[in-house]
Amino acid sequence: MTTLKDIKLAKENIKNIVKVTPFIYSDLLSDKANVYLKKENLQLTGAYKIRGAYNKVSSLSLQEKKNGVIAASAGNHAQGVAYASLKLGINSTIVMPEATPLSKVNGTKKLGANIILHGSNYDEAYEYAKTLAKEQGLTFIHPFEDDLVKAGQGTVALEILEDCKDVDTVIVPIGGGGLISGMSIALKSINPNIRVIGVTARGASATRDSYKLGKVVNSKAVKTIADGIAVRCASKINLETLIKYVDDIVEVDDEEIASAVLFLLESQKLVVEGGGAVGVAALMHDKFKYKKNENIAIVLSGGNIDVNMLSIIIEKGLSKSYRKMQLLITLIDKPGSLMYLTELLNTVGANITQIGYDRVSTRLSYGDANVSMSLETKGKDHQEEIRKIIKENGYSFEEKY
């Protein structure tokens, strides 16, 4: 098992490679407690994974380095291994699930890794990578079941304690459990009174379910926007550590994760991926109890979010917060009709951001047209005002959600 000594040695080993990331007080999250954000989303390669990857890869023998390394990853571990290999002059191969976001695939390629897309999820990519490692004599770099990897991840905890010696609670995202294993060992070894709480995505609940039952329980499938922590099979090795050192594991669903991603982007000016935002989601949606003025540190474990997913989160978030509405309005298809409608909306301060005009739909009566509109609005009351003026002027309409 990884020890505090291992973690301290890892800190020394990676100090000239890895960034000491910012640890910042968050005014907007600190209405009841003192909340600090550990910004591993600003780490090299955009996630904490470089810590464990470099600590492991740099420890290999000369022959192992000559043979090369292989890893399986949905993105962050991949980039960590690729970056470490690049720095050390080692050939690396990464097996990624076929559905891995293009941004993560390209980011890993740019670091010189040979990319193989295989399988529908991490576990299938993992099995294929293990097969290739055996066939080709490569060293397999496990993302979370390796003592040196976990020691590297545990250095996040040492940095938190350097910045906040009186931290009371540390909130950590959980996928396979490598990060929370290393961090909880460090935190509890230094101060057993520090509370460690893990957070999983509801759509990838194997680790939490296993923790609650005290035995490994795997999921049949995973489905979550938090692709970085979408692990189907729980780690028996890490479960022993979690049961010993972690105080609780809570879960958040995709809606809660999306709200945290949007909050961090808009209010904290931070780009954080779904897996990296689960700790903030747990705080925002009251998934754990805490005392007034308690010092809480939340690890933002990564920022490598796919831009397409980020776009969807933003669009849905704007609709849910009444800052955007989409209407399908029927009007008479004659000159001036569209102009009158847009002028009408202008009187109530609705900003039209997108518009479409359809006169040929089979659902329309002859002589009518449908106008689809996306409107930028100023809240719930403003949207009610828009609906009212449209109705008062005799238009039929429906809203699209």
C-alpha cells in the first residue's frame, strides 16, 4: 500500500515537472462555510493525472523505458502518460474508448503518443491495452491501481495542507479511486481529524455502491457526462483504502454536474470538465453536511471538457435559468408580417439571437408560416411578459424545450 513516505518522495520527484496549482478561496461558494478550490484543471495537460503518471514512468528501469509504455484512458491519464513519456524520451501507446471526445484524442496525439481507439468504454479499452502490453513487451501504466501512481496523486493533498493547515474537510472526485486513495492516505496520516469525502457520478456508481456495501459491486453499464470518472468496475485494491481512510462517498447526477460546470464557467471563470466539477456539485446540492465556518477544500480535478458537451451544458443552462427561450410562432405569410412580429418583441426588450422562416410545412394551413425564434431573455418575469404580448396580439405559438 502507498504510504505517506511514498507520497513525500513523489512530491520531490515531480517537483520540476508538475505545477503547484492555485488554491483559492471562493467567495461565491462560501455563504455558510469557508470554501477553497484546488485548481488541478490548470495543471499541465489539464488534469492532476500528470502527477501519478510522471512519478510512475520516471521510476521504470532502463530496459522498461527502452521497450516503451502503454496505458488505457478516456483522456486525462492518457495525456499524463504521453507527457511524461515525451519528457523522458519514451515511446508511448494509449488505448482509448471509441467514444472518447476528439479534443482528448488530439491532445494526446500532440504529445507524441500512438493512439488506438478500441471498445465502447474504459474497461474494454483496458482489457485490450493489457493484451497489447503482453504481446509487445510494453509496460502497462495503470491509471489508479499502482502504488507509485497513487503516490503521485497524493501530492495534491500535501499542497492543500501547505496552503491551509487547518482544513476540516476535503472533497475529492472518484472514478477508479486513485486520486482519493493517495490523497486520503496523506491527509489521514498527517491529521486523522480531517474529513475526506468522495464524490461519484450517479451514472457511474460502482465505487460508491462498493464502498457502501463493503465489497466490490460492478455496474452493468455507465452513462454520465462526467466521462473522466465513468468507470464501470470498482477497484478491489482501492476499495480497501477507501473503507479505511474515506469518511463518506456521495453521488451527484448529470443535471447537478452540469449546473456546477456552468457555475464554475460563468461565476468563477474556470473551465472544468464534468468529473472535475462533481465536488462543487455536491456542495451546491447539499450532498453532505458541514458546520458553519468549516474550512472545505474541493479538488477541481480536470478541465479537459469536450467543447461540444460544454456547448450543450451552456445552452441547457441558459434555458433553465430563464435567460433563453425558443418559440415557434404561426403568422400570416404576407409582406410585413415578420417585421411587425420582430418590432413587437422589441417593445418588450426580447433580443432575437436566431430566426427561421417556414412556409411549406405540411402542418401549416395555406397562407400561414411558422417562425422559429431563439430569444435572449432577462428572467422568468420577462418571459411571462413576452408570452403575454404574443397572445394579446393574436398569435398562436408553442415553446421548444
